[in-house]
Amino acid sequence: MPDTATQAAASLEDAQAECGRPEAFAGEDPIVIAENVTKTFDNGVKALDDVTLYVHRGEVKVVIGPSGSGKSTFLRCLNGLEVMDGGRVVIDGIPLDSSRKHRDEIRQEVGMVFQQFNLFPHMTVLENVNLAQRLVRRKSTQEATENAMRLLDKVGISDKASSYPAQLSGGQQQRVAIARALALKPKVMLFDEATSALDPEMIGEVLQVMSALASEGMTMVVVTHEMGFAREVGDAVVFMENGRVVEECRTETFFESPSHPRTREFLSQIL
């Protein structure tokens, strides 16, 4: 008998049948379950209002919407950086609850890349990527270094291993941040407007790394304003406004024939 999460996911998919679902994920249990998530800040602003979202293993889900729509808050709730007021989040079977044990477990399985790079300025690139491996995964210095160099090569920046963040461009720093997030071998990657702080000429190099991760099957939830990336890489697109999910569709349908008037209005302003 299917469990509650599977039934809920199926109900949501049935309700969104007009938008369609990527066939590759049909019938699979989601690796990310977020149901009825709510969050109100101390100033009374309701950032999230009953948000439900499912992400399947290997799926790239792109979240778009106007500023202040709750996109970043939602991502932060997925790995416990924000404490939700209601609802539930489950990552690969681990419930995000009040226990520190579960929060720590989820943070080991979920990598996050922020708008700001958040690198330690007094550490070299290699040291930045090594730190969590040694503290969290308890890897030896040699093992951590070998993995770090492999990841830095993967993001095209292994020649900067001994450099400090201040010696790097914004695009290079963000690629280091991606390598650092990947160092813990996460099952899910969250990207919170990872290119919005970059100069235009540096955006492409970061999107290229993200696209490569998607092509390798990494499960990703991406908050972005880059519609080209959403079209080319996203399996599904979610439009949020005022803390709610207005519409979720497979990518092709979302851009060619969105069903909600507000979605159509938003797309007409940015495309």
C-alpha cells in the first residue's frame, strides 16, 4: 500500500495534469518532500503560505518569481537554515524536525550554494573545500585534498587551489563554493540565485558548471532569474508569488502555454 508521501505526490501530480510531468519521473517516490510549509517572520511577514513541492531523484526543478515571493526562504527551509512554522520536509527519508541529529543528517545530504560566496577569506581555495570534509566526513588530509582537487578540476579552477578568495573573480569564487558544496557528496543541491551577484560576463561560467551537474544526474532545486538556464536545463519550473506556489509545469509547457494568468503576465515582463 503506498505511503502518505507517495499518495500526496500523486494527488499533486493529478491536480497539475494539464501542465504535465516529466515522464522520466512518473511513478517514482520523490527524494525531496515539502508539504504545507509555512513560515512567518517576527515582523509579521508571511514568507511561505502552505507551500507543497516534490522533487524526484535526478530532477532539476527551477523556482522563479518576483522578489519577495518566498523562493529563498523556501530553499533555506529545505535544509533547516530557517525553522518552518508548519508543514513537513523529508529529504531521502530523513524528516527535518526539531532534533539536531536529523538537521545535521540532512545538511550532510543537501549542498547549498548562495548568492554570496561565503568563502573563508583567510583560507586558500583548497583549504575552503577541505574544511567540511575533514570536520563533517572525518576524512584524512590526504583523502580530503585528493577529493578537493578532483572537484576543483571538475569546476575548472584547479589551478587556483593555492589562491585566496580575494585573488579570484566572482565567477571563480562561486565555482569554489560549488566545489565546496559538492565535497560532502550531497544527494541534493540547492542553488539560491547563484549568479545574481556576478558580473554579466561571469554568469555563463557558473551556469555551465550547473548545467554539467544536471547532465550528470544531480538532483537540483534552483532559484534563478536566468530564464535561458531554466528552459535548457530545468525538467520542471515552479512560479511563486506572495509565499505560494502559483503554478508548476514541466519546462516546455511552462514557457509555451502556462495556465495561470499571473504566470503569463510575469513571463511577458521578463521574456
